[in-house]
Amino acid sequence: MASKRLVIVESPTKATKIAGFLGRDYIVESSRGHVRDLPTSASEVPAKYKGQSWARTGVDVDNDFQPIYVVSADKKSTIKDLKAKLAGVDELLLATDGDREGEAIAWHLMEELKPKVPVKRMVFHEITKSAIEEAVTNPRDIDVDLVDAQETRRILDRLYGYEVSPVLWKKVMPRLSAGRVQSVATRLVVDRERERIAFVTASYWDLDTVLDAGADADPRNFPARLATVGDAKVAQGRDFNSSGQLTSQDALVLDEEAARTLAEALREARLVVSSVDSKPYTRRPYEPFRTTTLQQEAGRKLGFTSERTMRVAQELYEKGFITYMRTDSVTLAGQAIRAAREQVKELYGERYLPEKPRVYASKVKNAQEAHEAIRPAGDTFAHPDQTGLSGDPYRLYQLIWRRTLASQMADARGESLSIRIDATHRPVANGATTSGLVASGRTITFPGFLQAYVQGVDDDSASDDAQTRLPILTKGQELAVAKVDAVGHETRPPARYTEPSLVAKLEELEIGRPSTYASIIRTITARDYVFKKGSALVPTWLAFAVTRLLEEHFSELVDYAFTAQLEDRLDDIAAGKAERLGVLSDFYRGPDGSAHHGLETLVTELGDIDARALSTFPLGDSGIDVRVGRYGTYVESSDGRRANVPEDMAPDALTVDVAEELLSRPLDEERELGVDESTGTMIVAKNGRYGPYVTEILPEDAPKSAKPRTGSLFKDMSLDDVDLPIALQLLNLPRVVGKDSEGNEITAQNGRYGPYLKRGTDSRSLTAEDQIFTITLEEALAIYAQPKTRGRAAAAAPLKEFGEDPASGKPVVLKSGRFGPYVTDGETNATLRRDDDPESVTPERAFELLAEKRAKGPAKKPARKPAARKSTAKKTTTSRKKTT
């Protein structure tokens, strides 16, 4: 008679999927995550420990930091069911995830189930049939080092939170929390806002210049940058420091008068090409995704939060579409490299394959945790359109699939061109009679991996596929000025963190684990330490107060280097290079012979903390203070006047002038406009930070987490003439204008720098605020069909121009896009077929592709169908008993 085996995984979805790969001799059940943990309340602490001084933490700090584990109430029935199933089998296979958390779940299951049959650890990194079969055939024992690392992290976090948080409750505000990683992440966001507050803006001028190479040139007109006036280099934004001071004494700062005088002189100047410098351009592919880079790219390209990315990735993994999504590795298995190369050859042709497979080196510190990179599952990769996926899962799978293929593709190649132009003109302000201009360009002659994937960017820098075409010029050639205007600029403070850039910074500082970043950002947002303004993470004044307390009284605990070193020691435990007791003792009681105090000493010898001073932030020497109170943030003047600070006001926006405005505003100044019938809330017009605004009055029984909608009035509106219909329009911004031919949504909205359109990560300025409500889809598409104007990332110049389309009458161009070359008339986009060579596409072929695309109509999502069943394998281990 065949033996029966019980396989335990974390989730019901995985259990169902894996059961389909195993025969009738296997019972596959789910633990539904962790089955036991440290007590979360006093009622969960076992009676025999309730009198102990350490009982509230659940960690016996006097007995080698032994933890007390309890089965949560909602898992008792799960344990009972698993024990019943275990009674009828001959072997137990613990098939939880292969990271530290998964290893700990497996150990806790063994401790709680107390099996009398053999126990093995089954580990897999993708849920495909072959991977599951491999895991069943090659089990291992439980890795106690990984269990120790997880347990040590859990105890560190418990001691930190339970010892430090009560200090915040007493000195700042009730129900706050501190944490080993969350407090450091909060400090990062606060430090960036401090930089913005201290930032001093500098003004400078330069020229917006377009040169004319003559009627025979292609293109005839091209932009050039003013580089020098006489022998002096012209100052740009990068030449000023954060105090607004010039960092280079040799740089010439143009004011408005000097810039306008120079612009006039250049219109009559003689311009001659002085040098033409051409260099080959090569760009290697990006490495495959690991957890943090997936979170960053999904944020940039798809607009996903880190939490949303991990939730969707978990779903894709459990359904067998991708490999395990919590990994530091960028390595691909041999079978994955072969699958990627075969698909590249099939989809793009042999010339897109490098001669040898590409091998990427991982930076993983603990080899035992070095999973593969995140990639499509299986020995062959499913094309996104053949998966039956839709919505978020489809979009994320497509991102992973493209990145994986690109990692095994040929380099992108092209040419970088730099042209210097000398201008001779009448004397200007500093007596100079010559100026130097520079034109830079880049063309891509072979897209290579860019045909499949282009990485997103966090700022206004150009993406890897951006191109700027310049005409063919020769040394000594004379040019003319097509346009020259004097343009004023102001330096900008450092950008706030977004979720992707904060994740990147945490990873750079080696703080926390990639698998925890999503929950960290969720926590600091939920605690009201951070709120979102667009995609930017803005700290609250509450975060300032909490960070100040921690810096002044627990400085080591929010020190970036100390936190990273602690992470290293956890990695050492996981690798078997360190013992848990030494790490915990050093953290709690301080290293022997060291001047550093442990957490216990810091808390017990805290001394007096002036809660009022801690939560007070003077606005310079104005006599006005910002105060964080129990019921919100307010400003207070030296004569006792007070005014609440709007919740959505960023700290760097609260200047002395703004504070004076808040203090001088009558407390009851608001005007009721009427009730929004769709919500039942009263809409009012009020005065605020950015002048007048409209908002809604939430009912008293609204959830605490509910935030009222607000909308600033346009510059030509006033409190006296705004009415309910206008207010509702403002409250419902951004306005959806429509979708382009590829299904991308275009919205119109107002921002700090004025009205603009937004399509994905591509934004375009509008000329007037009222366009937000009036612009049509056709008008928006026409704007997107034009290159971006100077001041934001320039749009890639077209590769070719074909003239007017016979059907639409609009100019058709060839462009290099995110997913390869395509032709467009500004409304309809058509990707080139595999057999179309970008270099030899004719106008007739371009018009034909557009006609075919129009005939097909909008792209339809594939019908949802059951995905082919796949499985993944995990290894098994024997367990080592631990006492608690």
C-alpha cells in the first residue's frame, strides 16, 4: 500500500495549484500564514508569566531573550484540522516559502503539530509541475540558521516597538509607534523636507536658442545651449549650492538685462561651427528584476504602490506565472536563459541575440537565500497575450516578461554627437564680443534590448531610448539664428521621495529587507507620519516631532549606519556566522566595553523630556511657532493668537507669510455653497495656504481615516463668485479627458507649476487653467503628438518623417517607443512588424500600417481562460527543537 504524505503550504491558492500536480497519495493543506507569534495583548500572555516585568513584551530578557509564542485565536481551528490530517499520513512535507519568514512558519508548524512521522522541508521557487516534482524528490531539513535570523528580527522589532513607543505616547501623542526600520524611513523623508525648508532659491538667466543649418539640412532647425560668454562659463542651476550661492567663481551669472542684451546681439551675430565630435554610443541591458527593482519599475511605469506591486506579484507566483517574488538575486537559471534566448530569437530575430548568454552577478550576502531573479515561470515563457491574464496581473506579468527577455538581448548601439558653435557679435554687458553654444544629440542605429524594454526614470532626465537628431554639419560651416529668447530660471530644492525612490534609498543604505519595504511605507502612512501629494511622500509636522525625539534621546536607533549594521548582523545569523544571543544582548544591553548604550539603558535613564519644546518649531525669528498638538498642528504667535494648519499643507510651504495669513484669517471665514447630491456632504469655500479653496464638511460619524476632498480656486476665481457647480468641478479633479488609441488614460489637472495633461508618466503643460475643464481628447492628442517643450524631459525626435497620411491628413512620423519602433499620426499608433526594418520603411508602408490599425479598432483584452497549470518545488528539512 502506497504511503500518504501531508504537504503544508501558506495559502489556499498555492494548495489548490500544487494539489493538481501531485497524485492521490498527497494531501495538500494551507496554514494560512503564520500559526503563532508573540502575544499581541496582555490577555494573550500565559498566566504563569503575567507577573514578570518583561511579560508585556512577550520576550524573557532575563533568560537568553527566550520568546513566548502563542497560537492566535483565529488559527486554533487550523491547527486542529492539520493535526487531524496528520494523524492519517506517513510523512509530513513542510512546503512554505524558502525565505526566512517561510522557514520560520515551517518550524512553528512542526513545533505546534509535534508530528510522530518523518518531517521533511520541501522548497521551490516557482509553482510548475517540474519544480514541484523536483522539490518532492529532493527535500532538505529545516534551516535553523534562517529560523534564528527571523526570530532575532522579530524580537528586535518587538523590544524596539514596545520600549520606545510608550515614550512617544507620553511625550508626543497617544497611539504612535516607533520601529527599527519605520523610524529610519520616516527620518529619511523628514531629512529631505528639512533640506527643502533650508533651501535658498537662486535666480539666473540663459537663452533658449534654435539654430538654422540651411534649407538642405535635415533637420533644418535644432536647439543649442549657451555655454560661454567671452571666456566665462555661463552659470546653470547645477552651479549653485543649496544656500543659493555660486559654487564656481569662474561662472558668469546672467541677469535679465544681460540675457536680453545678449539675445539681441545673437540675432545679428555671425555663427560658425568650430568643432564636430562624434562618439559611438553603447548601452547594455538591465539586469533581471529583484524585489526592489520590481517595486521601483512598477511604481514608475504602472503607477503601482509597493504594496500593490507585491500583492499582484504574490498572486502571479501562487498561480504559477512567475518565480518567487521576494529575492535579492539577479541570477537566471540555465533553463531560464535558454527560454529567454529562444523567445528573443523567435520574436525579434537572431541579430538581437548576443553571441554568448548574459550572466548577472548577484549582490546577495546570504547564499542560502539566493533565489533566482523574478522571471516568468517554467522552461518556456508564456507570452503575456497567451496567459489569459487581464488588469493588474497582466500588466505586471508583461513588465517582468519584457525585462527578462531584454536581459538576454544585444546591446543598444548608436552615436553621440557634440557640436560647438562660435558666435561673434557686438559687445555685451561684460564687454565680450564672442559667445559659445553647444548642441548635443544622440541617435540609436540599432535598438537591441530597447526593442523589448526601456527602464523608467524618476526625474526629468532622458530615458535610454530618447533621441535628439542633429543635422550633418562640418567645421567652418556658417549657421543662422532661427530663434533666440532670454529665459529666466530659479533653482529648485531637492525632490521629495516617491515610493520608488524611497525604496531605492533604503536599499542603497542597506536598511531593512526588500520584502518589508511595502509594509514599511504602508505603516508610516497609516501612522500619519507621511502623506502623499501626487506621487511625492510628504512628512507631517508630527513626523518632525517624533524624529526629533528619537534623534535627541535614541540617536543610535535612527542612525542610518547603525541600522544597516544591525541588518548585516541578521544576515550573519542567517548565514551561520553569528549567534542570536550576542546580537540581542548587544542591542538591548549594549556591547561589553563599548560607550554605546543598549536599549534598556536608553529607556530607563531617559531623564526629563520637555514635551512642549519637543513639538515646537520656530519659524525663523518671526515670533511665530509651529506646534504639534494632541488634536493637530497649529501656528501660534508671541501675542497668543492661534490658527490651525491645513492637514494637506507641506512643511516647506509653511513660511512666515503663510503663517501670518493663517493667523490673520477670521476663524469663522467660510461660505456654504450647497450640498453635493452624490455624497450628501456640505461644500464650503474657505481661505487657505494657496489662497481660497473649496472643501467638503464630513459628517461626524465619518471614519477617522476619511479625508475631505479639497480643491484650490483658479487664479481668476475668488471666494465671492465661486458657486456649487464650479466647486464640484474643482473637487473632482483630475478630470479624465479620454483614452488614446492604446487605451492609456489622459487626465487634465492643476499643479504647483500650473495646469497640465498627464498620460502615464508623461505630462504636458497647458496654457490656461480653464483648459482643464474644456480641452477635448482630440486637442490633447494633438499636444502629445508634438515634442515636449524645454523645461521638462524632451520628447524623442522622430526617426523619420513620411508626410501627410492620406486618411487623416496629419503628418506621419516613425518613432522609437517603449516597446519598439512605431509609426504615428498623433492619434493612431502602429507598431512595426517583425519583418519591417526601421531604416527602410517607406511612406506607403507607414500609411498601410496605420490603416490596418484603424481597421482593427481599439485593442480588445483577450478572453479570460484557465491558465495552464504549473507547479513549483520546495525542499524539506528535519527540524531542531527550540524551547521558549
